[in-house]
Amino acid sequence: MSKEKIKLNSEKISKRESRIKVLKLGLLISTVFLIVIFFLLKVVYGQGPFTISLDQNFAKKSGIVIYDNSTVKEFRRILEAGKLEFMDNISIRWIPDNIDTEAEGAHNGNNYIAYTFFIENNGNENLTYWAELVIDDVIRDADEAVRIMVFRNGEKKIYAKRNSNGEPEPDTIPFYSDQYVYIEPRENFYPNDVDRYTIVVWVEGDDPDCINDIIGGEMKMHLEINEEHVQK
């Protein structure tokens, strides 16, 4: 075998080994990237689609507390609504008329999330707090057909994103912005006052924007209880 042929074969082997190394490195980088993405999604969605958080400094200063059981009253800074693995579209007519009063804490039904909790003034002063329902993330335009029903002390409001023509959906209040579902001050909250909230989330099947394109979508939200509203 000539020296030229040996040299040529050696170069082919060297190039092949280099390509294999590059391929292995590429696979390793892709694997690491996917792992990072997985854990990021786990962090974002690990608490379920809805949480309630109370500003810690505001709580210490004012004496305001939150809980989801009026008998035990276990005060916490963050409350977590139970999540559904899958949510099919339904009609508001399928939601029980007594959804606000039927239970406390998580009381989800078929294809809707329902959570009841309380805000109490354990301090000594009359105060104002702000309730801000923040939109953290939306996947596959799921917000186009989502409805959020909010009860405060029995008063009901239903929020929805404006339709494709920029008009409010029937019998709903438009989202405050792309960042917020709603922002609302609660004034004259006296010592020992208790506000009862129930929040219900579902995908409205009668919405014209409830189409196949949103299948597999998600909408991540959380409710913040703060001393004042700061535009983000």
C-alpha cells in the first residue's frame, strides 16, 4: 500500500472522527438546552395556572392576611388554586349558580377552575388595598377564549379579552391591558373586615375565537394584593 493511500485513509478517518465529535457536542448542547427549557417551564407552570400572593411588607405593616379556610384561618403569603391537567371548552351555563358559596379553597369542576379565599384586616387602621390580576404568560392565544369570573362579597364580574374587532365580548368587562385582567382598589377596609373572593376560570365554548388553534394552549395568571398599584 502506498504512502499516499495510507495518508489519504488517515485524513478520512480524522475528518470522520471530527464530524462525530461535532455531532456529539451538538447533541449534548441540544440536550442541555431542552433540560433548561423543561425546568424553566416547570418553574413557570409548577404552581398551577393561578396563585394569590400578598405583599409581605404590606402584610407586616397593615395586619392584612389571606387564607382559604374561614374556620381554621391558616394565614399564608401565597395561596395556590388546584390545577386541572386538561380543560375543555364549556359554556358559562354549565357553571353552578352557587359557585361562589358552595365551598372554600379549591372546588374545581369539570373543565373549570374555582377557588374561594378571604382577605381580612387584622390591623388597627382603616386601609386601602389593590387587587391586581396579572397575566404572566399565554401560549397559543388561549386568552382569546378564556373567561375569568370574580366574586367579591357576592358581587360578580366577568372579564374577557376584547374580540378580534376590538369590541368587548357580550356580558363581559374587557381585560385592563395585555398585562392585567383587572386592577381594582378596595377602599375603606376597616379593622376586622373580611372580603370573600371566588375566582372561576374556564374556556368559553360560545366565543367565536374558541377554535382549534388554541388547543393545547395555556394561560398563567396570579392575583397580587398590594398597598398601592405600580404600573409595570
